[in-house]
Amino acid sequence: MVAAVEVYKDMAAFASLRQPAWHGLGTVFDKPVSTSEMLELAHMNGWNIRFEDAADWMTGFNFVTPTLHVVRDNPFIEGQKDVLGTVGGRYNIFSNEEIFDFGDTLTDGRRRWETAGSLKGGTKVFATLVATDDLVLDPNGSADTIRRYIMLVSSHDGSTTMIVKMVHTRVVCENTLNVALGETGAEFKIRHTQGMDVKLADAKRALGLAAVYDDVFEAEAKALFEADMTMSQFESIVLDMFPEPEEDRKGNTKRWVDKVDTILDIWSNSTESVGNLPDSAWKGLQVLTEHNQWFRGIRNDSSENFLAAGAGFDLVTNRFRTDAFNRMKDFALTA
């Protein structure tokens, strides 16, 4: 399974609006769809998730506490039943349909389905809805756009609560899910021992805090956008982040020179990705992020690992991005 997305032969339990995921799996559709259509496109409908009591087939045992198996009908193989997990008697099943209906009702139709998928053989599911009102920096100029999402994630094996969270990450796999879960956006959790039906009002109030988070993020992004930065100033930050090696060992000095030159070339729009941006701290952040994402080698002949790491789905990459963002904020404060 690539990045834990559930697959069977040439099919995958994943769907995405317009934009293919880095892993190339699943169904890409061109126009916004209904909740039921999204479930069908992602092979997440009709699972018939239910309990089966272990005591019904494990005869001769005395169960001190109720032991239930969470079972589904496999979405790809007709007649196959999958045991997703073993849970206690207080566990409450949230079907995929209930999870999606919760998200649909929560947003009051103001957001459209963006992605949805099943991970680790159906034990974990996710979905994102995208805001219809993006954050746009300099709308009359470069019009750099930042997307905002509501993410839903739940498990069918008792391993996690159901989480609804405001994020800026487009979730397409387990790696991006972990990135989104690490964001600081407002969130709301529903334990599987609770009923989902009584939590809608509470979730709306909790996620109302997301407006504050969005306002703070937008203010910080605009501050970077408005902070003029020369190439020389950007180079100073780059050299501080990537200091010259003290000793030349095994070609590390040449690799350092090549890295710095490549980053400065991106600033000069060698990749044609920042030509619409003015010379600013925001442009510096985009250049560093682009280099970190795409200018790295493939280790152990693993293109999958390259794609996942290149998209920024590992701890080291996340730390680098946080450091880059903080450095650009510090520059903006003194500019």
C-alpha cells in the first residue's frame, strides 16, 4: 500500500477533486459531487460496518467483558468480510456514511468535498472539504492563494477518536494526514463511546475558533508578503540555515555550493514558480519550501520514498519548514 492507501488490483479507496495525489492512486473527478457520490468514488460506501460478538463463534470460553469485532463488507471483493478491530462493549460504530453526513451538515453546504480515502485496510478513513473562500494574498497583483480545509478522520478499529479539524494541508494519504494532525488549527473530537448526533452544535462552536486561527495565519502571511527582501538579504538567511562546511570531506563543499546556487537560482525564477511574487519574505519562504520539496535525491532506489519525502511528509522536513517560516517572520518584524 502506497502511503497506507487501501488498494486492490488496479483500484484504490481514494478520490480527489481535479488534482491527482502524489501517489497517483484512486479516482480524480472534474466537478464537485454530492456526499453520496464522494463515498462511491472513493469506494467507501456500502461497507455495512457492524458488530459481531466473539462469543457467538468462540464457544467454550467465558467472556468476562463483552468482546466485539468490528466487521465490514469488503468494498472490492464480493462476499468477503473483513475484521477491522476488536473493541469493548461501550464502543459506538461511526459508519462512513455517518462521518460524511456529519461533515456535510457541519458545513451547511458552504464547502465542497475535496479528497477522501481509506487507509490500512479500512481501519482508518479520512476526508477533506475545501473552503469556498480561499485566503488570497495581494488579490490585485500576484494573487497567491492559500487553501483552507475541514478535515475529518476516524478509525474503525478503536485506535482513534473521530477528529474534525481546520487545516491548511490537502490530505491524500497517511503522511499528509499526520502533517494535518500536527497543525495548530481548531479541532473537535468525538469519542466512539459517545453519540455523534448530539455533538453537532458543540463542534460548530469549537470550530468557530478556526476563524481566529485563519485570521492569525492570514495576518502572518500578509506580513511576510509585505516585507521587502533583497536577494542579498535572502542569501544571508540561506547561508545561516546552510553554513559552509568547516572541512572539505568527500565533496561536501561542492554539494554545499551547488545547494546554495540552486536555491538562489530558484529565487531568480529558474523554475518559473515565483515569477508572480514580489521580492519579499513570502517569496523567500516559497523558494526554501520548493527546494526542500523537490531538490533532493532518491535513496535506496525508492521513488515512493522520494515522492513522499519530497512532498514534505517527514519529521525532518516539517522541522525545516517551521524553521524557515519562523526565520521569515523574524525578518519581517525587523524589515
